[in-house]
Amino acid sequence: MAAPDVERHVYAAFRILVGALFPFHGLQKLFGLHGGDVVPVWSMYWFAGVIELAGGILVGVGLLTRVVALVAAAQMAAAYVIAHLPRSIWPIENGGEPAALFFLAFAYIAARGPGHLSVDAGLRGAASRPGSRVRARAA
């Protein structure tokens, strides 16, 4: 296996893992699972939970990856500023390490795109095949 093959598989695993971990934060906020508390519907934290749940799933499967990752990165930046920064500037003291790491992970995914093993890549491949319905509609 050549180095580029290893790199694309590692990136796919990274995207899938980040996408698999993020929804748990949404499950905490929306349903009180995994030690969380249910937040009021239509509140800022409810919207955060929706972004975490849906965004994590979409990034994990690689659908609308760049846009969803950009939204998730923006949410993590806002979470850090709103919820963590007032406690302390240092992530180790304010509990903001997950927000900072998720921000960087989603920013990287937004910049890099869906990559290998994603629905986006499958749709892009289908669109490039001759006679594809996806291609015919796009033209």
C-alpha cells in the first residue's frame, strides 16, 4: 500500500470518528442521555444540540461535508467564547478542551472536504459516469 493510500484511509477514519463522537453531545442536550440534561426547546443550547446530533451524523457519513463541518466549527468557536472563555482563558481550567479540539477538527474537515469513503465522494463518482441520472440532472 502506497503512502497516499494510507493517508486517505487515515483521513477517512478521522472524519468518521469525529462525526461519530459529536452526536453524543447532541444526545445529552436533546434527550438527557449519557449524563446530560435536557435543554429547553428552541433555546440556544437546543439549537447547539441539533447541530451536534445532525452535524455529527452528516460529517460521519460524509454528506454535505464541507458546509456541515463549517457550521459545526463555527458552533464550537461560539461555544468556547460563550460558555468557556468567561470562566478562564485557559482550556484546561475552563473545560473548553473538547470545544477547541472539535473546532480544529471541523475546520480541517471543512477545508479538506469529504475525502474517501463518503457519500459526497460516491455522489461525485456517480455524476461523472456516462449516462448517470445525477449527471443528466446537473447538466
